[in-house]
Amino acid sequence: MALLFIGIDPNTGHNGSPTVWVDPDSRDLVVQSYIADESTRQECVNSTTPGHVKGIPDHETIIRVPAHMIEIVREACDAAERNGLPQLVESSADVGRPPGDA
């Protein structure tokens, strides 16, 4: 598997910069970023999210992606989509609604 490099945080140096890739086979985003601090981790652990049990499974972690990298993440999403990522099925509430309407 050769990852498709999308972008690197332009505001950091040459050691450990947050980076985004796309796996062209699975179309997953692959992200290297900062490990979230303990207070952020605890907030996530204590959060209740629909369809999600409390806690962080052993095979997952919490990271932070700097806000100024949103455009790079958006580009990665576009690259994954261009590589054949299936489109999400619209819910019945969204049918007939113009794109972008809330």
C-alpha cells in the first residue's frame, strides 16, 4: 500500500509535523497529529455520544488536528472521494433539499 500524501502542517518545523494522507485502496484518511492532552481525553471519555459507549477503546486514541489544517483535511476528503469513495445515502429528510441547507 502506497499512501497518497495530501499535506503537512505548514506552521511546524521538520520534526513530527501533523500530516494527512489517503489510503487509495481503502480510501481511509491517515492522520499523524498531536496526542490530545489529558483534559481533552477525559472530556472524550466522559462524553455520551449516540451509538457510542463511554470511553476510548484500546485500539483507538484521541488526537488533535490544528484548525488551520482544515483545508488540508478537506483536500484529503476530496482525494478519497475521487478515488471512488461511495457517496453517502441521503436520508429521507434530505431528499429534495438543496445542498448546503440546514
